[in-house]
Amino acid sequence: MQHQQSARPPSSRPDALHDRPGDEIVRLLAPRLAYFAGVARTEHVTRAAHEMQVPQSTLSRAMVRLEQDLGVDLFARHGRTVSLTPAGRTFLASVERALGEVEKAAESVRADADPESGKVAFGFLHTMGTETVPGLLRAFRATYPRVRFSLVQNYGEAMLERLRAGELDLCLTSPVPDAPGLVARRLDEQRLRLVVPEDHRLAGRKRIRLAETADESFVTLEPGYGLRRITDDLCAEAGFTPRIAFEGEEAETLRGLVAAGLGVALLPPPAVPRPGVVELAVTGQRAVREIGVAWLEGHPDTPPVAAFKAFLLSRRGRLLPEQTSAG
């Protein structure tokens, strides 16, 4: 690798990167960084080429081009051996850190894709976090005990946004989405009940037609939540627009507001019966919310994600725990 020290100042070298944008610099330099670190470690081009299993001529040209691109001399040449210049030592410290981060990133993604101990990023509705999801994870881990999960609870639209952004592998949501770029499968449905305070005029009833509540104040989830959309649609089907007294972000908080006498609500069954409220079956229309699993169309699954997806699909019709009776 014969290369004379240049007398030209770095800024006058052809093709130097001084005026190029950062992303272009990275694109040009990245393939050569491991070569540079190998030569710097051995201080011998022939030995480095042998260790990295690349032709010596390829390695020599890469080092010359790297110096030309940077506009500085990284090596002092001494026959077949080389030594780092001060600029080369400075550059090596950062290159080793960068290559170490790349190695850690590679190890991380390989670990996440491991069939036995990889990771699944899984999103689900708040209302499924108390009982449904813990039961699903327990059943799945009976077969895959070492698979790890990153769990995200949120409302439907927010989870779909995170799915599209690649932050989630799968999510349980309602309503079942029908949107470009997503694949969704219906898994189960959940009956909704009209929840009223225990001293309410309707508390002695077992069943109710939603039209009978047209004059009631409702407590419900905020706009953007799937259950809010279902509530609005069911009320519209019953011939009225609900009068909203309070909006919240979590179903059990709404039950507390109902127990406090602040309104009535359409809610899925609770994991544990809540004192202070009575839950009535809704008749005359199909008051349910469908639960489905969604994922990105065309997105390749790692083995642990594929296994968990297959497990969820196998639970079609029995995803949810047994629902408590109304009353």
C-alpha cells in the first residue's frame, strides 16, 4: 500500500466531504469503517486483509479513498506497516464506538427474532388489560415460556397509528379496522350493558331498550375511542343523540362516575362486579363491540410474532373470559 503523504492542505483535496451533507457523508464512509478499524488494530495491511478475508488490494484502495473523502491523512506509511496519525487516533475512537453500537443493535434485533426467546410488541385496549390479556399471555407462555412482550395499552386509533409506525407487531382493538395497509381478523364480540346507579329509576329492570334512555345524561369515553363511536352509533340507531355529561379515558372510571350518580353508560362487562351500579341487558338492537387483531399488511413476522399471531387466531370465538350476567 504505497501512498505518499500529500502536501496539499485537506480542504484542497478532490472529492473531500467538507461541503457534503451529513447523510451523504455517512453513506460514503460507512462501508469503509470496519476496514479502517481492522487496519488500525493490526497496523499492517496484509495482516488485516487476511483477518477480514478481503483482498489486500481492496483494503488498500478503501483506505486511500477514505483518506481522500475525509481530506486528512489517517495513517503514516512505513513500508508494509502503518501507524495512526493523530487524526487517525481521533477518528478510530469514534469509529470503534460506532461499530460497537452497530454490533449491539445487531445482537438486539437477532435476540428479538429468536424463536424461543424473542420479543413481541403487543397493543391492546385498556378494557382488556385487567383480565383478558393476562389470561392470553399466561396461556401462550405455557408453550413459549421465554418469549418476551412489550405491552402497550391505548385506545384504538392511537394503537393503529403505532402499528403503522412500526412500533407494534400486533394489536387487539375495537371496532375491527378496515383500512388500507392493515390486515384485521375478527376474534370475538362482547355484549355491552347499560350501566345505571343502584338507586336509578331503571335499576329494578333486567332489560332495557336503549330508546328509553333518550332523556338520560351519559358518561362515555372521549371521541376517538372505539367504544365512544359504538355508543354514538347505537344511540343514533335508537333514535337519539346522547347528552354527554362526562367524558373519560377508561371504562372503570366511567363506572365510578355512574356509581356516583353522574349519568348512565354503555360499557362492556367488568372483570369484577362494581358496587353501586346495576347493569342491564340492552334489547331491541345488537349492542355489542367486536374485538379483532390487526397487523401491517406485507410486514414480515419474526418467529415469536408469527407464533403469537397464530395463537390469537386460534382463539377465535373464545378470546374473552366468560362474561358475567347482567343485573
